[in-house]
Amino acid sequence: MNITIKHTLTNIQKFNSKIVLVLVACFSIAFSLHAKVIHVPSDFTSIQSAIDTADNGDSIVVAPGVYNENIKVMHKYNISIIGLDADVTTIMGLGTFHVVSFNVASGEISGFTIKNSGNTMGYHSGVFTSQATVTIKNNIITENNQAMSLSSLSSIIVERNKIFNNYAWHIIESQGSTDG
């Protein structure tokens, strides 16, 4: 009888382990299914509106065109902002401040021409990061005061970008302001 009870407990433990594995798999699938793709301009007319609505893990796919705006990703994680191609998809900054900024965030920006942070003697950049982990790839970064500025505990991966005709520096690291 002792053996039967032990055997029964072993079967219950195996059953519980299987339930736990199934629940973990279900939660993993549910989390990955939760991530969505947001299209600009069909779902939202501006990239910033799409960012504001996005949840962690979402992708924002941007159709060709010129988008006259500065964009800011704040307190969002694993957000991908993807332009069709840097030759035909442009984020045209408003001539002040940073064109693209990631502040206390993580994600990726790829497939854009990023320009017009303004050429004032301020620290405005095409891409600015503060307390962020960002992949910057396949972009053209031009006609900004600084191409990229990495500040306050940021980590960036820079891959296959064309960086030219920026007023001051191409890439600068500082311990300055986090007001990006």
C-alpha cells in the first residue's frame, strides 16, 4: 500500500508538472500574440500617434513618405519603428530639438532618412537616447546638429547607417540632460 500511494503521488506530481508547462506555454503564446503591428499612415496619420498608442513589444511600420514631426519613445520597451526604405521614408524634424528620441525605453529605429534637428549650437540630434537600449540601423542620418547623441546610461547598436552632412558631431556620448 505504501508503494501505491508513492506511485500515485508521483503521477500527481507528473500531472502538475505538465499543467505548469502547459500554462507557461499558453502565457508565452498569449504574450507574443498580444504584440501588434501598427501601420502609418493607414492606422494613424503620424508616427508619434502610433508610438503613443503602442504597447511594449509592438511594431510600427511606416509607409513611404515625408513625416514632418519629432518623435519620442518614452517608457516603452521593445518598440520597433520600421520605415520601408531610407531612400523613400523620411522623418523630417521640425527644426528644433531631437528628431528621434528614446528616453527610458528600448527598441529599434530602421529604414528612415532622419534629418532637420536644426543646426543651432544646442545639443539637438537626429537620434537621441537617454537611459535607453536602441538599435539604429539602415538609416540615413543627415542635416542635423549632431547625428546621434548617447546620454545617461544608454546602450546603442549602430548598423549599416549612412551618416553625413551633420553640423557638429556624428556620434557623441555625454552624461548630460535626460530631457530628450
